Amino acid sequence: TELEMPTVNLDGEVPVLASDPSVVQSLESCAMTWQKLISTVLKEQLKKVPQGDGALAEIDLWREKNAAFSDLAEQTKLPEVQKVLKILQEADSECVGDLQIVLSDLRKYHLEALDNVKFLSALERHLKNLAHGTGADVLNTIPSLLSALRMVWVMSRHYNKDERMVPLMERIAWEISTTVSKFVDLHTLLKEDRAAAKKKITEGKSILEQWKKCYFATCAQVEESGSERFWKFDVKRFFDKTDYMAAICQDLYDIFQVVTEELYNIFIPELTTVTENPKRVEALLRGVNGLTSPMKELKFDPLSIKNARNWKSVMREFREEVSVENVKQIFVQNLKDPPLYKNHPPVAGAIFWSRSLFYRIKHTIIRFQEVEELLASDHGQKVKQIYLQVAKKMKEYEDQKYKEWRERTEHIVPQLLKDNLLTVTTSSVTEESGTTKKSLCFRVSFSPILREIIIETKYMEQLGLPVPEIARYVALQEDKYLGYTSRLKDMLGCYHKLMETLNEAETKLLDDYIQELWRILKSGHKRLTWNSLGIGEFIFQCTQAIGKLESLVHQIHNISEDISSKLLFIESANLFKLPLSKNGDELPEAKEFFDYIKCERAKDVAHIVRKYSAIPPLLIEVEGQVANTNTGKSPKLTSYYAYWENRIYQVLTQLIVKNLQAFNAAILANVPLLQIKAVFSVPEITFQPSASEIDKMTAQAIQDCVEVTKHFIRWMHGTCIECPPQHVRKDEVVTFSFYSDISQSPLMIEQAVLITQNVHKVLASLSKYLNQWNRYELLWKSDQGTVLERLAAEKPACVTFDEHLQFYMKVAQEVTQQPLIKDEQFIRLQLAPLAFTVQENAKGWMISLGKLLNESAREELVRLRDEIQVSVCGL
């Protein structure tokens, strides 16, 4: 398409030509012609679509568009065209605007076509391999093609959108399926060598699978590349057809595998022994090839998804035809362990399995009989013989299984019905406390063999086989037996659950009740069998006895929980309640701190002792439930009293140890709890109170904590009654408490020692800190009078006095800049008193030096006065 050039002379300057109306009119006519021509070309090219279903057609389309757009675009760049545009613009012609719009569209579509041709050309080699290559070529091309498509998606300005990429992908999928269809043509394959046919089918299936595999691998790569736009296409449009074709390729492979490896290996050698009668040979060959003949006569393409239903019917018929030899192999291989249907018993299930195989080969041999020529041949007779042999073995197998089952059932069922209802075992369980609890475990003794015989009997009758009368009787009683076993299991479940809730102390406490329950249960172990008439009554009695014991246990457990809650309250008591700081940051003095703890402890001890005193009445309540007495000293509860007394000992031990541990943790924490003072006590710096006094206070607090246990009086042996005070001597009374045992506990002693050591370490650290104040020790260690007398005797100059005064003034100022508080873990050391003392000492030295300086100056002035007077008198 060529643009028609203007006929007017364009030589001359643009402004001059633009001012000539005749020139402008001629050029406007030309511009309108160009506009119409370019618009027509654009419309024609934009309407065009690929000529064909393949991806190469899309490349051809864009090349054609690019050629057309490029031709016009190059013409618009000609000098004549450009000068016409300039003249019309200079003349403010109305038609130049429309022409510029068309030229802009031309440039846009030209750039698009140019870009698409550039990127699609990168795919061309791969697409040609898809369309014209061998199976191996196509298989190797697919990964490279998908990689190139990913590059196009990332870099192209137009093929990075779904509306462009999806149709291209569909064309590629069409190309792949068409290529596979060419060399996986069933009619052609059936005429070829079977090995070659299998190879083509395998290649075709691999190509179809490779296409899908590489596509999803590329999808993952696009996502991992960090691109904001992923391949989220409708994959059904790409793979519905290719997936279906892959499945058909597998079917075709199965067909050729069966024909090659199984049927021809059986039938073809027989052809050499057949009579020379051509018709006879042809008949046998028709029989042998009869399996594939329906496929040779197909009137449809099996690779087309619209023919899926027809192909499924063909495959079903084919598989039925090839089942004889396979059934034989299945039967032989699984004789010892036949595969059973769900819920089928072993013997009846095995017979059912054998019969199902027999029906399969029977159905198949009937189909073979329809081809008389095949069965009339020697080989046909051989196949028939195989069928008869297998059928005979199956019948023998069934008869043997049935015979063995019948004999075993008639012998074992009477014995199994004589089994007792229950079996008994003794179990030992070690509890958390370390004690061992022994109990009797009962199990329902309904033999699984008897249950299996019931199921076998039902299935044997379904198979039409006669069953022994004893087996039929048991089967008819199945619901009764199932009801009994279910009720027995529920009853024993309640029993075992109840016994598991008892600890050793409770088991001893309830020994009489448990023995009575065991007596009732043991009748099911020693006397009653599955033939007995009193099974229902036995279950009722057992359930009643278990319920009675369960009610008693429930009441005891309620009381036990009440006691445990009181012990938990005792164990959780805080024996080291710490005082809160007064007035914000002001901490209590050491004595005030320990006095507060002691006072608060006394209040809490009174409370927990009341909790302890409430325990014996609860044990007397248990005594009333178990022994029908309320003495607090029932022999039946001796071990139960001991159990709770031991629990109390453990709780009190935990109470003391945990409180000492908490106090030790408070000492080690970097939170000051009390304050002491650093003071000057001639001739050294020390604490107030002293370190030894603090150690004594700490030791006393520990001792007071342990002596809390003196308030918990022990019970008399075999009772829950507190021991009365014992008069050992005339004025000495001994009270039996838990103190004597707990105070000797290694855990308690360890914590006490640890607290003492940690307090000592804190005080030692503070003492070390105070050592830095010893640099001022000259203030108090030097005898002020002696030092000043010696200084006065030396009659120092004023500058010497100034040096001494400056030193003590510096000391006084330096002390005011020192930290007045030192926190060391739980102790706050107040340094203000010490600083004040040092400052006052320094000031004292300064005053004394001032007095000495004053006296020295006065004496010097007097001396000077006297000298002046003598001099004056001499004159």
C-alpha cells in the first residue's frame, strides 16, 4: 500500500507555502486521502485472526501485521510527508488533527506488532519441533518451550496478560495433542510390529505428561521469581484433552502388553502344528486375534474426549476376554492367604473368594465357546483343559476348607460353651507416692473363636453349605451372647474404673467391702459358664455391689478432697510476709523488718493451725461411714490415720522448705528490703546494727519459721487424736509435735545454711565497699593535740597553714559528693551518718588549725610590736 504524494511543488520555505491558499487546499486533499488509506489498513489488519489452530499460525499473523504496519510507517517518515504535515500545521489546517490521530494509532499498532514478532520468534524453533518433529524431538522440546514462554511473559509488553497468553497456550496444547494423535493412531498401530507400537504409545504418553509437568514447574518458577503477576490460568483449557489422551495411551499400552506378553505367547506357537487347511488356520487366527478385532473395526477416534463413553465400553469388554490365565495365577498365588472382602470370616470368605474367581473364568470360557473354531483346535482344547483344571482345583479347595471347618466346629463349640464367664488376673500399680497397689482384674472370657464360628455359620448358609446343628444353635443365640458380653464389659468397666480411683490407703480402708465384691465377681470365674441360666442375675448382683461400693467411695473422696484442700491451704501459707516501704522509698530498719515478719507469721500460724485441727473430725466422719463408729481410734482405720499423718508431715516439710526457699530468693534478688547505717565507731567504720546482730536476727527468723511446726501436735498411735502433754520430770512437760522430725530434715537444714551464707556474703560485700572510706582515717587516727603542738613548734609559714586548711576543706567537699546510699541485694546501706561524721571531723581540724594560725599570728604581731618599740626608743 503506497501513499499518494502531492502534485504541488513543495520547494520553498514552510511559512511561505503555508500562506498560499491553493497549496494548502491541495495538501489538505492529499492528507485526507492518506487518513482514509491508513484507517482502512488498520481496520483490515485488526480484523485478521490466525489461519489455523496451531501456535505457528499466530506467529504468521503477527508477521503479516508487522509487514503491513512497517510499510506504512516507513512511508510516513518520508521528507515529503513530513513537510506536508509541517505546512498544514503552520497553516492551522483542520484536517491535520485527524491525520495525526491516525498516525498515532499506526505507530502504536506498529510497535505492538514489532514487539510481538520479536518475542514470538523466540518460540518459533520450539513450535516447529512440536509440529514436525519426532516423538523424541517433541519430548525434548517441551521444557525449552515452557522456559521460553516464561521469558516472553516476563519481558514482553503485550504477552504478559491473560488475554494474550491463554489463547497461545491453548494453541500449544492443540499442537501437542495433534502431534501425538498422528503417531498414536490405533488403526496404524494394530498393523505395525507390536514392540514398535508399544514404543510409540509410550512416547505419546510421555509427551502428554511432560507438557503438564513442565507447565506446573514453570508456574512455580514464575512465582519464585518475585514477579507480582503469576500464572493463574484456567488449566482445564490446557489439559482436559491432553490428560484424557494420556489415559487412553495407558489403555492402548495395556492392550498391546496383554497381546504381546500373554496371548501371543500362548496361541501363536500352536499355529505351526495346525493342519495345512487354510480355512483352519484362518479360524484359529481369528480366535487368537479376536480380542483386538473390535478395535480394528472402531468407527471413532479413541483419543477424542467426546468418544470417552464408547471407548470405556470397548475396554471393559477387552478386559473380560483376557481374564482366564490371570484368574488362574491369582488363585494359585493366593491359596494360602486369600484376599477377603470386608467383614468376611476366614473360611467362608476364602470359599466366597474362590467361587468369585470361578464365576469369572466360567463367564469367560462361555464367551470363548462362541468361537467354535478356536476351541476345536488343539490349542483350544488346551485352553479348555486349563479351565477344567483350575475349576477342579477350586472345587477341591472349597471342599477341603468346608470339611476342616465343619470338623473343627463340631469339636470345639461344646468346649467353648463350657468356658467360665470371666478370667482373673492380679495387677500391681506403683503410685506416685512409691507405694504399690494390688488389685484383681476381671475380663470377659467369650472366646473370639466362638464369635468367629457364629459369623462363619451365617456366611456358610448364605453360600448354600449345610452347617452343624451345634453351630446353628450358637448362631441363633448370637444376640443373647452379644447382650451378655456387652453388659459384662460395661459392668467390669465400672469396676475397673472404680478400683483405679482408689489409692493404697483407701484400698486398705475398704478391704472388707472389696473382698465382698470380689466374692460375688469370682462366681463368674469359677462357677458360671456360657451354658448357665443365671448369667443375667449374676450381672445384676455384680452391678448392685459395685454401685454400693461406688457410693461409699464417692463419700470418702468428698471428705478426702476437703482434707486435701486444708492441707493445700497450710502448704501455701506465707511465713515470710515482707513489710512494704514507708513514705515511698523509706525502708524499715533491720529490727523493724524482722519484727514485722515475726508478727505477721504469728497471725498466719494461728489460722493454719485451725485448719489442721479441723482434720480429725473429718477422719471421724470417714470412720462413721466405714466402721459405723465415731471414736477417732477405730482399728479398721489405723492405716488410714497413718496415711494422712504422713501426708501432713510431707505438707509441713514442704511448707517450711518452700518458705525458706522464698526467703532465700528475696535475699538474692536485687530489691532492697531493709536498711542499715554506716557509722564511725572509734577506731573503725562499722554497721548499725552490726553484721553479727544481723546474722543473729536472720538465724532467729529461720528458727522461728521451723518452730512453727511445734504448733502441729502429733496423733496418738493408731488414732487421729492429739497426744496430750507428757510430764517427764517434775517441772518439765513434753509436747509431741512434728518439730522434732522436720527440724532434722536435710532439705530444711540445707536451706537454712544457704540463707545464712547468702546474708553473710551480702554483709561482707558491703564491708568491702566501706573500705574505701578508710582513706579518711587520718582524720580520726591522728592525735589532733600532738599534731598541732608539733606543727606549732615548727613555727610554719602561713603558706603551710594554707596547705593544711586546703586539704581538710577538700575532704569536707569530697565527702558531700559521695553516694549516700549503697544497695546490695536485699540490704540498703545508708552512708549519710558516716559522711556527716567525716565532714565534721574535717571541719574540726580546720577550726583547730585556724586557732593555731591565729595564735601564731598574734604572737608574731606582739613580737613585731615589741621590736618596733625597742627601735623607736633607741632613736
